[in-house]
Amino acid sequence: MTLVSAQSDLGKRAAAPVRSPPAPERRLPIADLALLLVLLAVIALAAFDIYSNMRAMGMQPGFGFLLQQAGFDLSESIIPYSADSSYLRAILAGLLNTMVVSAVSLVLASLAGLLVALASVSSSAPARCLALGYVELFRNLPKILILLVLFVLAVNGLPPVRQALALGPILISNRALYFPVIAADPRQLWLVAAMVVAIALCIAWRRWAGRRRAATGRRLPLLAAWAVIAAAVFGVAISALHIPLRVSRPALAGFNIHGGLSLSLQFGALAMTLGLYHGAQIAEVLRGGIRAIPKGQYAAGLSLGLPPGHVARYVVVPQVLRIVVPSLNNQFVNLIKNTSIAIAVGYSDLMSVGGTIINQTFRPLEVMAVTMAIYLVLCLCLAGVLNAWNERLRRREGRSGRS
């Protein structure tokens, strides 16, 4: 009886839920609290000192001056802008210029980095030497020096406007590069709705293809299906809504070229500089990620009968991305900040516009605060997107590891 009761007691204890110990209360240490108070006091003292000095000089701190007339022109602007516009609109124009040149430079740097990284790990000795020379050259030169060299070569090496070099429909001169572009029309805004519909249909196709593959094991094409869906949606929208798609081509008229889309030499030199410089940095990041993958992974994929392209796509690339995304995050953020060198060639980016406003209004603190806040938001948004992508890759790796 004693043995039976003991066993029943053990059974009850085993069946009873195990209670975890209470979590310790998190308390802010006295040293950390004191440090926080000291930092707040220093910031408050600096702000009060700045405010007092500005009032003593007869300056009223504030941001109301941003609504005043700017009175200066910009070298180029995506949105309509003139000297009669406000300082706030000038800052917006500079911000858009910075975002456009950053996007183009990111694409150029990523492509250059990928090609050079692949060449640096190839079996061809000349390709490896060229990749090494490219990386060492651009990693060890100042960015502003590369920018000035490219700009001077473009200004002195390209023909004037009236003798512009024609490469098919593209015209190149020492003033700008001119490309054909679809003429703007208000009815083209319907294409945005068509793009949203196409994206939704592509996502639905991907989910349905995934369920079909899980049920039958048959892989359905994705890229080809997406291309067909996009072409069908845009074709139906253009034909049903009669959306005009007239192409505007650049042509010489008088002493200038009219029509098409023009990209200034300042924009081109800046985008090429950032693309080449950060392309060398990205190439080293990717090369390190590729070298970090054990050779046995590639050999195992080949031993399973996978083609080399599938081994690179499904075995090597996913592992490389998990390794290099944090470092690429740093390079992309640095590229956005390095667009500030545009002031050396007169490109109206955010930093250049801010400097002009400071010279005119003598409001350095307010203008620098606005500029810093904009750069901070841009960099945090890009870093947040890449961090979310990195976290998604890690979760996917965890699911595949548990399976």
C-alpha cells in the first residue's frame, strides 16, 4: 500500500504543471540613472546657452523663415521650382535630388559589386587580377577626388551641345545626357492603379503556386507568370482607358536640345563616383560572404545532381545573403550620407541647398537641425528595411533547420 501511494503521489507531482520561477524585477541601476540625468542636464544647459546667445544677438529662434521666399535658383530640380519659391520647397527639391541620385547610385554600386565579387572568386586569373585592381584603386582614393576627375573628364572630353554625340536615340554633350522618355499625361496616373492590381495578382499567383507545389510537388514558373500578368494588366488598362504613351525624343533646336529626359553631368558624375567607390566596398563584402561558404556545400549540391546554376541559387546565395546583409546595410547607409560631396560639382542636393539657405538667412542651427533630421530619417528607413529583410532570412533559416 505504501508503494502504491508513493507511486500515486509521484504521478500527481508529474502531472502537476511546472511553475516557472517569477521573473526578477527590472530596476534601473543607480549609476545608469545618474548618467541619464547628467546627459539630460548637459543637453538642457547647451540648449539654454544657445537660446540665450541667439536672443542676445537679436535672433528669434524658430522655423518660420522656411516659408519665406528663397530668392535663389537650383541647378536642377525634379519638382517645379523657381527663385520665388519658399525655403521649404527648396529643401524638398534638394531632398528629392538626394533620393534620386542615391537610388541610382545604389543600383550601380550593387551591380558593380556583384560583378567584381564574382570575378574575384572565378577560376580566371586575369579576371581576379582585374577585380583586385578595381577594388584596391577605388578603395584607396578619396571620393571627392574621384568625383572631380570624372567631372573634369566629362566636361573636357565630351562635345558641346551643337555637336552632341548621338548613340541611337541618346544624345551626349558636355552639358547633359538626353534620353527618350514617354511624354507625361494626367491619364497615365491610372497606370499606378494597374501596377497595384498587377502586384496583387503576382502575390496571389505565388501563394497559389506554393500551395500547388506543396500538394503535388510540381514547381510552377514564377518570373514568366509575373511577366505575363503584368503585361496583361497594363495592356488591358492602356487599351480600355486609352492611356497615351507618346515618346518624346531629344532633338537639337537652336542652341539647345529640347525634348526627352536630360541628366546633368553633375548628376552623372556623382552617381558614377558613388557607384564605383561603394561598388568596390560591396565587392569585398560579397567576396567575403562567398568565401565563408564551405566548399563542401557546393560539392554536396552537385553530388545530388543539381545543375551548377541551381546550386548557386538555392544553396550558395541564401547562405551568402544571411552573412552579408548586415555589412551591406552599413554600405548603403554610408552611400546616402556620401551624396553630400555633390557640393563640389554644384549639384543641388540636400546639403548644398542647406548651405545656401544658411548663407542667406544666417540660421545655421535651424537649417542644420532640419538637414540632420532628414538624413537621419532616410538612413533609419533604409536600415530598417534591410534589418527586416535580414530578420526574415533568419526566421526562414530557423524553420528550415527545425524541419
